[in-house]
Amino acid sequence: MKGNSRLTSEKLVKLCREIALGKKAEDAIILDVRNVSSVADFFFICTGTSEPHLKAIADEIGRRLRDEGMRPRHRDGYPPSRWIVMDYNDVLVHIFHPELRQRYSLEDLWGDAKRVK
């Protein structure tokens, strides 16, 4: 992980998953895209059930990572687009409304990526 954080990109993405699950995110998965993309090391993908739920998940991830000294390089889609993306350099966080998650199906698009437990 670039920046001042002590967290590796793998620890960061697992922390994002833990935070999101604490906010009742659904279908949370981590994709290791290091061997299939130069965009990031990991994608974290989860689903929120409503716009307020998407916002709550994103806000909690942002707050907890700020406590660790990290801020996203970029944040987009907040929340009316029903797809929030938070860019933490080597980790991209995708928080979807169920309909958009099904439509864009990042898991299938990045099907060659390894899933992380």
C-alpha cells in the first residue's frame, strides 16, 4: 500500500471487508487482480440494499480508514448513482445497489482473478 499506512494492500482490503460486513453489507468478495490488471492489486465488492445503506457502508469505510491515516485518492458515485467507488491506490472498493451489481457483474468481468478468503 502506498502512502503513510502500515497496512499492506491485502490487509487493507480485508479491513474494508470487515468494516463493510459490520455495516451489514451483502455478498462481500475480494478479488486479487494483481495477475490480471495493472489498475490495482485488489477489488473489494459488496452490495448495499438501499441508497442510505450504500452511504452508510462507504462512510464507515472512509471514517475507519481515516483513523488509520488513509484517505481515498478518489471517490465517485456518492450515493445516487447506486455504485460507489473508493480508490485507495492498490485497493478499489466497489459498493453496489443489487440491480447495478447484477448488471455490471464485475466478478464475471474479472473472472480470471483469484478470490481471496
